Amino acid sequence: MASDKAIGLLLLVISILVIVVYGYALFFTSYSLLLLEVTAFVIVVVVFGVLAWIGYTLATTPPPKPIEEIEKELEEELKKLEEDQRSSE
């Protein structure tokens, strides 16, 4: 699961870097059509914003419990229920 966090952080950093670099290239170079610049920048921000959100989610979401641990908990609960039924009889 540590690799998920590393991939998530990498996606987050690369996405933010691409947004900043692309914005600089669009607005501080010699493109002439402002509408084209704004439209292209908005598309890039949306796409890489979604990737950054996915990276953030991967980096911050705790890993799920292993199935063996869930099965063990279910078995313990089942034993408790059986004991309670026997003691109530």
C-alpha cells in the first residue's frame, strides 16, 4: 500500500507542475488568440485537477483491512453469539 501513496503523491506533484508550466507557457509566450489561450488553459486545469484529486485521494486514503482479519473478527462475533444463545437457554 505504500506504493499507492507514492503513486498518489507523484500524480499530485506532476499534475500541479504541469498546470503551472502550461499556464506560464500559454500566458507568457507569443500566442495571439486570448480565447484559445483561456480555453486551452481551462481544459488543462480541469484534466490535471482531476488527476491531482485522484493522486491526493490515493495518497491519503488508508488501506483496507485484510480479508483474513475481517474473517477472524466475524468468527469471533459468531462464537460470542453462540455463547450468548447457550447461556440464555
